[in-house]
Amino acid sequence: DAHHGRILLCLTKDLPTELMGVLSTPLARVPKMNPDRTMSEEGRFVHDQRVVNAMGSKFDHPPALQPRHRQVGRAILWWKTRLPGVEVLMAKFDVDSAYKLVWIRIEDVGMFATDLPAKCLDLEGSMLLLFLVLTFGWGGSRGNWMAFAWGCKLFHQAHLPDQERWRDAVPFHN
């Protein structure tokens, strides 16, 4: 995450006064689940932000609604009617590091922090990690991600293929 510019690393022995009062909460790694519900070798880092979550409500953020079955069925019927004889394929994919694509306000960075031992970087003491992006564990992450995802979806659907022979009256769809 530091390599991608998503977090700032600060040695706590040199902590500037501007970072006093930062709320540091624990970080853990939990295994991901495979589609057959068995545990995967892969894992996901979870930021235990129960203290931060208690300061507000997930309802203070945009809803994180998924399409209902009837909406998916309606879309399939629409494409089947529009393109008879063409197989309709649909997929739902997980966006890799989705929350980490959404930056948080600089004023809120102090609530998205954790402490780690500095020995993992061959240093003495401890480090304060300041997250600059949404974390898995904050109650508002799903809703704020969905607002970002809808913006991406609408932008994508506002375009058509470049090559005229592939164009249709219907723009891209997702």
C-alpha cells in the first residue's frame, strides 16, 4: 500500500505534533473464502475500526445496494429481445482492492491509522500508518465505494465503440 501511495509511514519516535491525537486502531489479516466456502490461502487485511464506527452510522453514507434478481432478469430479457439468437453472458466480479481506489478527505486521515512494529522494515520502535484511502472495516466504506462505482459505471455507459462497424444505438453497458 505504501508503494502505491495509499498509506503514509511515520516512525513514532519522530512523530510531529501535527499527528498528535491520531486515532490508531488494530489491523488484522483474515483468510478469504473460496466460492465453495472453503478457506483460501489468500487473505484480506481488516482494519478494526469499531471505535471509529461507533462515532457515526453506515446510514450517514450512500447505500451499497446490489441489483435485485428481478433487475438482472429484466436485463437478460431486454438483451434477448434486442439480440435474438445471441447468447447472453453475465458475470459479477470482485474489484481488486476496490476500497483502496477511493481517497478519503485529508481531515479524516487521523481516524484511519494503525500502529505496526518498525522491525518489519529493520528499524527500531514502532510505526504509525496513516491510510489515505478507504479501509476494509470502516462502516462507510461500502457506501462510499458504491458512489464511486456508480460514477465509473455512468462514465463507461456514456461511450460507444471507436470502430463504426461495431457501433449500435446502445452504448457500453455494465
